[in-house]
Amino acid sequence: EVQLVESGGGSVQAGGSLRLSCTASDFSVATSDMGWYRQAPGKQCERVSMAYSGESPTYRDSVKGRFILSLDKAENTVYLQLNNLKPEDTDVYYCAADINMGRPGSNNFCSTAWNIWGKGTQVTVSS
């Protein structure tokens, strides 16, 4: 079954770190466009970071210098390292993939152009 499963969320204090994992089944993250998004209740889903296949990751301005997207081909997993966390980073974080490599990140918001979505992992940052 083609799917993405996120893990690694949790509760930390401001300034702390977490590493989110997104493991793919029945397709390769190395030959897919991959993205991380986040959403809080009542807020719009927004893109945090993405990497088109074979290209360097990009980040939204508010997380540049703090978050790092990386890919482990052997584990077929995409990671999002969250450093120097702030209370405003509190959200459910979702992993997304486009196995057709259609460059689906044309805007900053969640889109069905990403054809596979995980169920999300909660990140809570306290001040």
C-alpha cells in the first residue's frame, strides 16, 4: 500500500528540538517530490519545507535557519529536524509526496497536487 507515516512529534519547551520522520511505503522518496506542511485548528495549512526530487530543500521564511529537511534513501525516509522551537511552531505536521514529480509546491498552502499525505504528528512547544 502506498502511504506515508510520520512520527517524532511531541511536547518540548521553547528552544528545544525534535526530529520528525516520514517513512514511505511502496514508493521511493528519492524519486518523488517531498514536502512538510503544518496546520493548527482554525488556521490555514501552510508549507514548512519541500524538496523536489534531486534538488535542494526550500523553507518558509519563519523556519529558515532552524529547520532542516533531509532524506535517507536507505531508510526510504524524509526527516525534518526542528531546532530552536518556538511556541508559534505548535501545529500538526504532515508529510506529503508527489510520486509523479509534478513540482506541486506552486503555492505555500496544502494542495491536492501532492498525491500522498500522511496522517500527521503533533508538535507542541511551550513557553
